[in-house]
Amino acid sequence: MTDLFSSRADQLALSGAPLATRMRPRTLDEVAGQPQLLDPGSAFRRVVESGRPVSMLLWGPPGTGKTTLARVVANHADAEFVTLSATSAGVKDVREVLADARRRLANDERRTVLFLDEIHRFAKNQQDALLPGVEEGVLTLIGATTENPFFEVNSPLMSRMTLFRLEALEATAIKTLMRKALDNTDRGLGKQGLSIDDEVADELATRTGGDARQALNALEVAALLAEAGGRTAIEEDDVAEALQRRIVRYDKTGDNHYDVISAFIKSIRGSDPDAALYWLFLMLEGGEDPEFIARRMVILASEDIGLADSRAIQVAVAAADALAYVGLPEAAYHLTHAALYLAAAPKSNAVKRAMGAARDLVQSGPSPTVPPHLRSTGYSGAAQLGHGEDYVYPHAHPGAIVTQQYFPDGVEPTVLFRPGETEEEARIAGYLSKVDKALGRAGRGSEGRGHPVDDFGQDF
């Protein structure tokens, strides 16, 4: 009787659940999208269909099927499916699950699949508590995360799990799910006799950004609005009202944070002001820290423009100052101003290349000793030590250029700065050619422009 009442309660609970929950796929064939995981012969599909699952990490955006796939894994293995959320569970909860899993394995010979949602939110000690159960095979752990697990999950735990990456669903997959929901009479909206034309379905699929859960829940609200209006066709106005506003698919605290700022910087570096503005406003609309954006533009002004247009650093710093002075939303004007200026400015990485060359020379050369004539003379007794002796004051000579040693003893005078090919840098190169001639130094060209990964190891 207990099982009968429990089953009836589950049915009633499901009938009142959101459409996305009611339509959750129960088999691999019902899952939409994710061909890299679900196509015949794929590693994930073979693991699931074997009925002997391994501990795994499912990494992907919200609404892409991580929870669904975990349930399917447990079903294929005929295992007990237990869920924990890292936002509310602690070490005590983990230990209780492990104890129950041991008893279940010993008494019923039934395995346990523990689905840990948002595993990236578990602290190190909480993640460590999972290790014994995973290592001993007491349970199969399936962790779900929207964050880059290489940053957020402990290495010992990562090494014991297989990583599978999920992608945002294509619009065609979202539309397939919506059609199924409208046709399904048991779990979906089939009894309501509703329809949606392709154009409206395209709009809903596009505006939910590859999130199946969001799309189905929005479809359910749009269906209610259509019915309230006495219509059987879901219209564009119903979808617009259900969504309220454009959904910005941007997680300012996650991996997307780094990908989008990278796209923004690379668009400016590539002199595409339109793409730069798109990424800028994706960040601003998504709630990104505007100071982070401003700092990146200040760096870019010297890293990617530099002496090609020295006003670029002034514009970038002015935008950062304006942001601090007026704040958002008005400071969006100044960030836009700076992004457009930087994108339209001539580009040169001569400053960056000079930094790298100087750093390499310092790290590979001998410990330097400042030549006596270059040493400080700003204190009494310096002359007695011979400091400053034989120093030649450049301003006392025509053109302020004199033949004089500036590198330390033991370090061969080396060309570190090579101007780029912009008009302003050509002028600088012309002047430096005179200096090089006076100093007996080899001329400098613009070769060796370098790799886009910056000197601090960040691929922006």
C-alpha cells in the first residue's frame, strides 16, 4: 500500500510540475541535441548503454540536459538515483549518502548514482569528502557544472571522473522539444489543442539562447496567455509577454566571463568596431563589472596600439575615470566612446614586443653593474666615488644625440624596440635611425610581431 500511495503522490506532483519537468526525457533517444554525446558509437552513449557507468562531470550551460542525462545514466544501470545540490548540501549530507550507498550495496546489491548539481560550489573539504566513495566504487558520482571544472573542481576528484561537455542547444533542437510538448497528451500540452507556427517557434527558440528548460517554461506561459485570449494558436505577442525581455545568455561569474572579454578584446584588436560593440553590450546587459571592461581597454591601448596612436591610452583612461565619476548607465557612453576609438585606431604591438625582448635580455644576461658615468650624483660624496664622471649631457650637443655607453658592461647593446609600420611609428623609426647611427647600433626593422598571447600568459 505504501508503494501505491507513493506512486499516486508522485503522479500528482508531476502533474503540477512545470512543463520542462514533465517533459524531461526518460531515455537517450528522447534527448534532443548533444550529438557529440548521443550519436551512435559516441563514448558517452557506449558508457551509458553498457549499464556500468563511470563517475563523470557534465559541463555545460544551463538547460542543456545535465540532470536529464544523469537520470538516464541511473536508469540504464538500474541504480538508485540520489540528488544533492552543492548550494545547500554539506559534508554531513555527503557522508549520509555514502553510508546509505554502502548499506544498499551490501543489503540489496544495488548501486547508487549520486547526482551533485553545481559541484563547483562545493568547497575543497566538501569535494574531498566524495573521494573515498568514488575510489572504493561505493557509488557513481555525476557532477554537473556550468563553470570550467579545471578551475573549480579539485584535481584529485577531476582525475577520478570522466569529463563530458554539453553545448547550448541549437534552435532546431529547441523547436523539436516544443513540438513534442505541444503534441504530448500525457505529460505535455497535447490535450489543449494548441499550435505554434514556425516563425513564432523560431523566435522563442532563438530568444531562449539554447536553454531547453527556459524554452519549455516560456512555452507553457505563452500557451496560458493564448488560451486566456480565446486562441488556439500561440502568437508572437504571447511569446514576447512570456519572456518579458530578451534573455542575455551571459554568466559574469563563469567561464563565459573570460570567453566574452576575449572576444571583445580580439574584436578591437582586429579593428572591428561593430563586433566590439556587440560584445561590449552583451557584457553590460549581462551585468558584467564595468571596471573590469575598462581595465582591459586601458591595457589594450598600450598592448595593441601603443605608439601607433599614443592618444589611445588617454581615451581609455578617460573612459575609466568617467565610469568612476558618473557610473552606469550613463558611463556606457564613455565605454562605447573608448571601444570605438580603440577599434578604429591604427594597431601596433611594438610596445608589447619591446617588453618581451627586454624581459628576455634581463633574464638571460649577467647581473648588471651600472657604469660609473650613469650612476646617481644627487648626494655629497658621489664625485669622490667617480659617479657621473665622463657623463656627456645630450642637450649640450646638436640634436641631443651623443655617442655614449648606456647598456651595462657585459651586456651587448641590443635592439629591443622595433617600431611598427603605422605613420606615427615610421616617424619614430626615422628619428631612431639617427640615434642608432650615432651609437653605432644596428638598425631596427619591424620584424617579429609576436604571438597574440600576451606577456602575462592571458590569451585575450
